[in-house]
Amino acid sequence: MRAVCPGSFDPITHGHLDVIRRAGALFDEVVVAVGRNSAKNYLFDTDERVELVRAAVGEQPRVRVEVLSGLLVDFCREQGADVVVKGLRFASDFDFELQMAHINHSLTGLETVLLPASAQWGTLSSTMVREVASLGGDVRAFVPPLVAERIAQKRSPHHG
């Protein structure tokens, strides 16, 4: 069975990678769907996020990375995926993801599996990583080395 792990991954964190790894243990194949949402103000553009996610998942067997534009249910149909996997940190995540799961299921029968975040990464978010980085903080504990390096480049006053 093929599962889709959707997100903006701006940037991808160790928490995201933990959910992707765990999904890989549950399903035959995992498609990491990097969302393209023009309404969001991203630190990294779509191509950069795809590149960083691909580098972060590395050579994990049965994991691939694709760009998601449009409806998730349509993407899943195109990918031949029957399941969406989302990580949950807080009750507010559950409230939002439950609504999405119900809508997606009513549209196409798509199922959603909600994985609780591992204790180590349970409070980590891309938003917090971006905030810490914007204030000059060290985010290396929260993201893969290449991601930390790219964030530092973005924050450098000499960055073009």
C-alpha cells in the first residue's frame, strides 16, 4: 500500500523525518508531497524545499519526493495512494487534521492515518525553526545539517 506524507516542509525538520521514517515502516511506499501554496510566504521556494527534502530522506528505500499542487485527493489518486499520513503534536493539530480527514474521505474515500509525534520532537515546528533562525539562533539540533546550512545562507547579509 502506498501512503502520502504531505506538508510544506519549510524547512523539513527532524520531526518530519521521524514521521516519514515511521510511515515507511507501516507502508510499502511513501510519497513525500511538498506543497506549493502561493498564499504562503515561504523561506525556501518549491524547488529548494524539494531538493532539501530529497537530501534529508536520502536513500531511504521506498520513499520518494514529489511536488503537490492542487487538491491532495487528486494528487493521491494520481500517485495511486489510498492513505495520507500526518504527524500530530497537539490537540489543535488533531482538530484541524480531523476536519481535513473527513473532507478528504467524503470527496474520494481517502483514508488518513494520524501518527503522534515522538516525544523528542513533539513540540517542534517549521514555524518555530524559522523564527529562531530569523533571530540569529542556532537551529542545528532541529534540522538536518544541509538544511541548517541553507538557512544560515538565507540569513546571511551577503546572500543574493
